[in-house]
Amino acid sequence: MTTTAKVAFFKNQFVVDLNDGRHIEQSDLLALAKDLHRAGVNAKDVEYEWRPGFRMITAGQQVALRAALRHQEQKFLGLAIAA
């Protein structure tokens, strides 16, 4: 089963709800990408949402998060192939 993530932004924190009920909060984009990768989320399975009282994630932040997640995926694939 694919794990999906809905990402919002609130008070300088990325707030993520996973479809399996888990919740992640992280202020650092690269650390968030690592947390999402560990949780089994692929870059293509991330959605961005706005909620009342929250700020919308900028296009640049969206691109940066997807790129960081893809980087994590590539690192994992590289390790898996090397093993």
C-alpha cells in the first residue's frame, strides 16, 4: 500500500498528515524529506494543501521538497544496488 502525505505550513513548521494516521512536524525541509522517506512516502505521493489559519507552501518550497525526496529515493536505490 502506498503511503501518501498531505503537507501544510503553520508557524514556520511543515505539518504533514500521512494517510495511515501518522503526523510529522518539521521546520527543516531536508529533515522533512528524510522523515517522509523513512515513513515510506515517494515524491509523487505528496500533496500540498491549505487549511484555515495555515499558510500555503510556496512553489519553491514544493519543488525543493520533491527534489529532496527524489534525492533520498536515489540514495536508497544506490545503496540497495551496491548491497
